[in-house]
Amino acid sequence: MSEDIKYGNRRSKTMSHREIRKNPFTGEYIIYSEARQVRPNRKKDFCPLCSGSPEVPEFRESVRIPNKFPALDAEGDTRKFSSGKFQIKMGSYGKCEIVVYTDNHNAKFIDLSTEEIFQIFNSWMEATKELSIDNNIKYILPFENYGEDVGATLIHPHGQIYAFPMIPNMIQKEFDSIKKYREKEKSCMVCNYIVEEQEKEERIVFQDNNLIAFVPYFARYAYDVFVYPKRHVNFLHQCTKSETNSFISIIKQTIISLNDIFEKNISYSLSLHQSPLNTQGSNMFHLYFKIHTPQRNIKSLKLLGAVETSTMTYINGMLPETAASRLREKMS
Ligand SMILES: [Zn+2]
Ligand SMILES: [Zn+2]
């Protein structure tokens, strides 16, 4: 931590609104972003993502635009500070972008053609390549929150990209395990795990020559689907066209199958977990997509209760094998 400097009582305008603190007990980072609380009341029918709006003057394929209410700050500080042994924080430097999927306000991700979704994937690949040049960026997360139940506030089909100045908590834990395993076994933990899921078969939702989708042995939610390339790939832009097309098809089909199971357009989170950036050992990471819905049965959602929020130990009402078999039935 040689670049760290002592942080006294000095508070810049940016720091008072956004900062990232570290829990010294768990190693977990928490992003504070007071600016996000202040969102404008928009006119009822105004959509900032429809073409012709100030944000999207003209739609061409998929469009990346800066998030107007970012959790991380493109002008933010990149330094780490400490104001006590246990009070460690860093500036909120980072980038948050919106990816507008289509000009069609009422469409959904699953309504889009393979070519249209390819353009979205392309935006994620371009963003990763572009942002990774910046040494202060350690992780890029492309994701989509769809539906009210996962907090989406805009209807217009869109996803987001967060570029973090640190490796987010869950990814750091995965990365540590992968590195430790590699040191001991001299092979990729994920590649080996995929083989084990293939042998067991019961949690597989779908597979082709390129990819495999399953509800993992340790799923947190009833329907928690992980999609891995069978080849060891660190970043989406290293995927072949054929692998990318397989991802598009499997992800689309998984969401359609979930809608079928719950007989409605379910809310879901889709995220791409790729390798950390500008970090030693990043070629050890094996990328995957994660799709989960908080929907646990037709009537109710899985809400996080005291056990989950106070201990981060999840209670899941359905075994992954059951969820996988239900999904398998619906996959065409
Ligand atoms: Zn719109
Ligand atoms: Zn691997």
C-alpha cells in the first residue's frame, strides 16, 4: 500500500458525496454514493433513452452513454486513504455507463434478434477493451437489471456497465480460490468444475459444443443459472463468433424458459463475470454469465431476511437439481 497517503480532515466536494470504504473485518468494500439519492422527477411520458432525447439524439445499433446518476465518478479520486487503523477508504473513481439496446421503447432483451443482441455484446466487449487501458480500473461489470422486482426504474431496454477501481467482493473471493487452486493443482478450478457438472448431469440446463449452462451445486436462489464457455476464456472479447452466438442463444432461451415457468415476464439480473484487470494472475479467471431471478414461485419473491442480511448465508427453498430439471423441460 505504498501509494496510500494519510487522510486527515480534508474533504473534497467529490469525497463528501461518493467514496468507497473497506470493512477491515471482512475485506468487503462498500460504495457510498449520496448523489444517487437525488434523482429528478421526470415528466410522466418522457423517456431519456428514446432517440431524440438529449442523452440519445440518434440511435445507431447499441449506444453507450454515460450514466447521469453514477455510483462511481469519472472525475473521482484514485488514491487510498486511511484515517485510523480501521478506517480505510478510497476515492470513488470509476465509470458507469448505460447501454441502450434498441430504439424500440417497449421491446425486451428476449424480443431482440441475434444480430441486435450481438451489437449489445459488442458494446460490452468494446467497453472492456477501452476501459482496461486505464490502470486505475480493476474490474468491469456489464449487467442488466430487468423489472421492478430487481429495482429497474426505466422501462426502455437497456443494460449498464460499471468500471470499478477495485475488484468487487464476490469476484475477489472467486479469484482468490481460483489462484489458490491453480497454485496447488496446476490447472483451472472452473474448467475442472465444469467437467464435474458434466459428469453429474443433473444440474445441467443446456449445453452445446461451446457452452454449458447449469444451476450450480451451491446456487443461492431457486433459479440461479451460470453459463460458462467450455474453453478457458478470460474476457468476452476473446470469444469466437460461434461462442458469442451460443451465449446469445442460451441466455435468451433461459430467460424465455423462466418466463414460461412463472407465466409472466419475470424480473431478473443478468451479469457478465470476467477477469479482473490490471491485476496479477488475471489470465487464471474463467468468465461466466450469471442469470438469476428473485422469483421463487408463481406468487412470491425471495426477499433477503435476517439470516441472509446479517450473515450472508442464504436459505434456498429449492435444490439446484430440481430447478435445473424444471428449466430443462422448458428449454427448446
Ligand atoms: Zn424509451
Ligand atoms: Zn478455465
